Amino acid sequence: MLNLIFILVTLLIIAGLISLSWSGKRYWLGSLRRMYAEIKWRMAHDRKTSGNARALLAANTASLPTRTLVLVYNSMFGMPLSLDEVHLPSGCAITTNRRYRREAAAVIYHIPTLPRRTRIQRYPGQLQVAWFIESGAQYPLLNDPQFMRQFDLSISFRQNADIWSPCYFPDFDQLAGAAPQPKHHERLLAAFISYPADHSGRRDYLQALMRHLEVHSYGSLFRNRPLSRDVGRATKLQVLSGYKFNLAYENSIESDYVTEKFFDPLEAGCVPVYLGAPNIERYAPGDHCYINAADFAGPEALAAYLIALNEDEAAYNAYHAWRRQPPRAGYQRLYEAQRIHPLIRLCKLLQQRPLPDRSSVLSRSH
């Protein structure tokens, strides 16, 4: 009977996928891949304890806050977590073994991969930490006050987080180091958009823009240019180095949600045409280094501006003048603020906070 039910459910899923559009299939297949990655990560990590965590738990003396164990409850989209490669402060350790949930000074939950009905269980003196680098438009739980009220600290791309951890934030020298390659008129604008989620309107914007000027699209969205060999980001940077502009359109619009889409063209010697975070100016490494689509009345006005720049070499080159200047002070401050691994900053924060004595809990450590 159970086998028959399983077969019927499988057939319904297959039928549902067949009936979806291609972008719909990509979305659901991506969701299934992420679900599988989470299950695989949990199976690998549920009973795994890092060497530094075992040593900390074996110690007889230290009590909080000098002894700080942090539990990572679930994965960040199945990515590996090299627990022994992060040089944590003395007396601090990270584990993914939920067996030590009671002993942990803090428990980290990655919200985008956390099942909605997960019970946030508390023990005396323990802090609950929300971790995410995705926008609230994609994961509405992040904007749910009742749900987020369960957490004491946050690690996120939002600059008002307790520990700021941007999606991507490179060294200035990495962006300004190499001189841009010579550009050609026929290579005006490139797009690399494949991820099906769209909370920014970038799909419609790109489609409208393509009616007013030629866009070379290498992503799965409106693809009109093939890639003979695609090895990921390195291929993207190589292709962009030959273009004047790149459509750097985020999948969501939220303050501080700035991803590699903004920085990749800068590193490739290309000018980003950006659609995304309203406060993107705070993230610019130099003056006049990008074009903000929000500054234009619509796709037609933006297209006219890009076409004019294509004919005015001096005006275009002005978008690269920042490369010969030092980084903005604000950019440098942000870069320095995130150079230390967020788990190290969390450990230091935990050890500095006046936490209740948890010796009775720790005495039961294995």
C-alpha cells in the first residue's frame, strides 16, 4: 500500500513539473536540489563534532563566558562548513552535532533553509542566532516580526545586524587593479541572468530594454549568445571584460542586499548598470563607477543613455576614472568591518556579554 502511495505521489510530482513553464521547472527542481542538499548535509553533520569542540567539551575547568560552544543547527544551502579551519578565539568552538544543543552558549539557525515549523528551543543563558544573506522578498519569514522575535542576535547582510556579513564584498585592489580592456561598439551590453526568482521586475525590464537596444544575453533568461565553455564566475568575468556595460540586476530590491552582480563587472573592467538596493551608493568603491537604472524614467530612457555613451568615448571613460583614485573612505570601512570571519566575531561577542552562569548545564557535557 505504501509503495502504491509513493508511486502515485511521484507521478503527480512528475505531471506537475511537465505542466510547468521552463522557469517554473527550474524553480521547483532547484528547490528539490536544495532540499536534497540539506538532508545530505544533516546526515553528514548530525553526529559530527570538530576537534576544537571535542577539546573544549573535554576541558574540566572553563565556564562561560570563557568557554563558549556554538551549535550550527542547519546548513547554508548544503555548503560545507570547515569547522577546524576557522581560527576561533581561545575557549570558543563550533559544532554541528545537535547532541550538544543543551551545552551550547548559542545556536545558529540559517533561516532560508530552516523548516517553518522548527521549534526554537531555549535553555537557560542560551542565545538564539538568525543567520541569512538572502532578502526578505525571497524568504518572507525574514520580514515576519513574530517569527524573528524568537532570535536574540542576527548575522546578516543588513547593516543593522548584530554581526554584519555581506553577500559579497571584495578588496578595492581586486576591483581596480587591472586596466579595462579596449571596448568595441558592437559589444555594448551583456546580461547574465539565469536564476528564475524575480522579485525586482528584472525579467520585464530586460525584455523591454531589448526592444530599444541590442543586449547580448548569456544567461538562460532570453539567451541569444552561447557560451562554448562555461566554468562559472571565471567565464563570466572573461566575457564581461570585452563589454562596456553589464546588466547587474538583483533578483530582489532591499536596502543592503548587494551581491556579486554589482561587483563582478567592476572587477572585469566593465560598468555595471544596476537595479537593486536603494542604498547602492554606500557600496560603491569610487565616484561615478556605475549607472543606476532607478535614475531613469524607464527602459527606453536608459537605452538612449547607453547608446549615447557608446558614441562618446570621453563620457564613457569617465566611468573608469575611479580606478586611478584611492577607495572611498566609507567603502574601506565596510571592507575592514567584514574581514574577520562572522563566526569569530560571534564568539567574541558571546565572550564579552555578561551571560548567566551555566556551570550546571556544562557539567553534563559529554
